[in-house]
Amino acid sequence: MLIDGQIIAINDAQYNSARQQMGLPSSYTLVQATGLLMHNTGSSLVQIRLPAGLVVGEFENLDGHRCYGVVSLDGLEKYRAI
């Protein structure tokens, strides 16, 4: 999958774990992710680097409905956002 512009291999267990952490049904797929959390303070946009292994994931179902949230992906503890 694409994480911060890099192709990172994750397995089915990691996909399922991420979806379950969000409480989403199996119809949702983890589409892409980033290790940077963007926060709009009202006067500026701040980028917050998440700890290794945590990502903001974009999940989408077949109807195109999207959900976003911070999830832990086991095995990516060494990964850091660029």
C-alpha cells in the first residue's frame, strides 16, 4: 500500500487489525496512510509526526464512503514518515 508516497507491503492481518481498530465493517479497505497528522489551528496548518508504527489511515468502502483515523500497524515500528 502507499504510505507517504512509498510502497510499503502489509499483510492481511495488518489490514484487518487496522480496520478493527477503527470499528469498521469488513466492507472497508485501507486505501492509503501517512505518518503525519495535519492539524488546522485556525491560523495555520501544522504537521505532527506520529510515533513509529502509527499512521493516519484512509479507509473506503465500495460506495466511496471514506473514514480516517489513527491506527497502529504492527511491524511498522521502524517506519518513520519522511
